[in-house]
Amino acid sequence: MTLHEFNALTSDDRLLLIDFYASWCGPCKAMHLILDNLEVVMGESLDVIRIDIDNHENSELVNHFRIMAVPTLMLFRRGQRLWRESGVLSVETLADIVRRFERVEAL
């Protein structure tokens, strides 16, 4: 995915959670299950996009966002990054974060 494609994708009014991951990463595999559950919990209020940092087509994004650890999660709305965190987080923690930003307008 190019930066231009990413910017178009994240420009929507809906919240979008980006998961930067690697297929060899154990914590990333755990996070995939958590994110699947999060999508069920949050319903239509959240979309999750997974971006493999080892796919050369994503190298522009990996460099742009300076992804140094995986999993790295970012929350976007209207093209603005609202939140970023690396590591494994629980469904409950992520749901609380998403709910907090549901009520906040993007800058």
C-alpha cells in the first residue's frame, strides 16, 4: 500500500484501526485474535486494517510511520492519527480506547 492509498483509506469519518504486524511475530498472532474479537465487539463503528511490515509494497508506510516494533496499532479518523501504541493490548483496553475517540472530533 502506498502512502497515497493509505491517506485515501484513512480519510473517512469512521474510525480505522491500523495493525502493523509481521507474520513471524508471536505477539502479532495473538493480536490478530484480539482484533478479530474487537471487530465483533465494536460492530460497525470500527474497521481494522492489517499491514504486513515485511511486504515490500508497504515499505513506504513502514518508513513514513517509523515502525520499529510490532505489533504497532494506530487509530485514524479523517486522515488524522488519533492514537498509537505498540505491543499486545486486551480487547477491553482497545474497546475503551476506541469508545473514547468515538466521542472526540479529529483535529
